Amino acid sequence: LAPNGSAAYERHTAELTSCIIAFLSPILPTEEEYRIKEATRRQLERLAARVSPGAKLLAFGSMANGFALRNSGKKDGEPTTKHTASELVEILGQLIREETDFNVMPLPKARIPIIKISRSPTAELPYEISCDIGFENRLALENTRLLLSYAMVDPPRLRTLVLFLKVWTKRRKLNSPYTGTLSSYGYTLLVLFFLTHVKRPAVLPNLQRIPPTRPLSPEEVELNGHNIYFYDDVATLRKEWSSKNKENVGELLIDFFKYFSKEFSYSKDVISLRTEGGLMSKDTKAWTAELCIEDPFQMGYNVSRTVTKDGLYTIRGEFMRASRILVNRSGRVSAAIAELCE
Ligand code: CTP
């Protein structure tokens, strides 16, 4: 092992960075895939408008936050309020089933009622589509906008790290909130916390703590009792924020894995992006879950509430395995990445 900061370590992490970029490039969505998804969004919006005239369907999650891999996406309907979300799930689900060739699975009883739809690739439409349709979920649109703003502050590093972690967590089966592990959204918050609050100098500013430079309307500050303010003038930020941290993606990734293998105190701390230091104690919040990640806007919501004791044990074991593989310089770096994601 070469020590951090040595020339050999620099060379190793630089090579790791190029290999990660090369590894990701064939699995990023193409322009054509975005076009097809946009056409699908319009098709579904027309169907939604038959249920609620004037309904709008807006993309959220990876298709709109800058962190998309092939075949991912979410949509949010914004209907008029005649029906409850559960009713809309039933009604629109039925309509989509009748009028399109999507597989449709309505989940009217979920915490946030959604319709899951999917379609296998065909000769004419060579992309799998798999997405969730939710209703009046403005907070999801706002947290999508927050993630997108972060993605735009330091696209090369943040985006590469998040995309790589998404692939890795999916390949290693660590991205399954239904079976005790964490959502992509949760992993993205871990990366944001690491780059904003752990790394010194920080790679990213805390957008929720930069004061506004213009008067804000009440709707920009509050939504359903939650403070949704964050500094979103990305053009200005890109001019004015230049991180003193010059570490490359390879170095950041190794340190991310090390930090979450050994340093983060899972038993005591809650990750809280919006705060000055990024951490709160579980005691203060009276939270007892295995892993605690406070949602950036919904302070009472633990994004990682799905992570079980076994799930966390697996995830931490995988963080350790990952740091071991990435610092080992005995073989080819591209082979190490393949092994890591096998
Ligand atoms: N979301 C949320 N709370 C969660 C999980 C997700 O509010 N516990 C919302 C967020 O708006 C997030 C979106 O749902 O941006 C999509 O989450 P997720 O599926 O985890 O992320 P994607 O980037 O869409 O990832 P994937 O491609 O794995 O579906």
C-alpha cells in the first residue's frame, strides 16, 4: 500500500478515476433514451388529463436530478384534487392498463400511493422503461431540484461518485429498500453529506445554509409545514464557488468507503444535511433506527428507515470489501473495478 499523498498513491487514484469514468460511460442514458422517456411522459400526461383535466406529469428522481443510469425514472402527477391519491392510483392505473402496453402495478395503500409501470425493450423502442407515478408529491419534486442543484455545482466529481455508487449498490444488491437495504436517494444523501460535511476542505457548499440574495415568496420557503428553502442560483454558484479540495474521484471514493466502514458512528449519529455540522445525535431526535438519515426537508422522516440490522451489516461489510479492493494495487485497476461490481 502506498501512503496517502505519495506520488504512487496519486498515480493509483488518478488511474482509478479514469477507469471509473470509462466504466460508467457505456451505461449512461443516451439522448435517444431521454427523448423516448419524454415522449412516454407526454403520453402518460394525456391519459392523466383524461382523469383530471389539466393534470400535469412532471419527472422526478433520476430522470430529473442528473443522476440517471440507463432504464430509470419516476414521474409525479399533479392532478386537480377531486380524488384522493389512492383513488387516482386505481383509476389512472386502470386507464394505463387499457390504453398502453405497459405492465401496471397500482400500490394504492403505500405510504406514498404510486403506480409502478414498466415495459420491456422492443425492436422499435429498444429501452426498458420502469417508473413510479405518484400524486401531488411536491416534496419529491423539491428534493429532486435540490439534488439537481448539487449535481450542477460540481458535476464531474459528485455525479461520477453518485452514478458509480448506484451501479455498485445495484450489482451488489444493496439498493433494495423493500428487502432491508437503502434506496438510491439514501445513497445520494450519504455522498452529499460526505462531500459537504466530512471532507475538509469541503467539496460542496451546504446549499441549505447559503442565505438568499433576493426576497423569497412564502411558497419558496414553506411546503406543507416544511422549510424547503435552498440556494438555487446555480449559475452564480458555479462562478463563485470553487472548492479548495482538489482530490480526484478515486481518492474521494476510497475515503468515502473508509469513512462509512470505520469512522461514521452508526449507533449514535443521525446524518442531517441541512445543519451546520451535518450531524445530530439519535438521542436528540429520539430516533432508534439502525441507520439514520434525515430527509433534507422533512425533518421527521428517516430516509433510511428501511435499513434493517442485517441490511446494515451487509452494507457495512460491502463498504469494507470495497475499500480493501480499491486500495490494493497488485493487479490492474480496471480488473479491481470489475471485481468490486461483480
Ligand atoms: N424519494 C423520497 N424518499 C425516499 C426515496 C425516494 O422522497 N425514501 C424520492 C426522491 O425525490 C428521489 C426519488 O424519490 O429523488 C427517486 O428515488 P430513488 O428511486 O431512490 O432514486 P433514483 O435516482 O430515481 O434511482 P433509481 O434509478 O435507482 O430508481
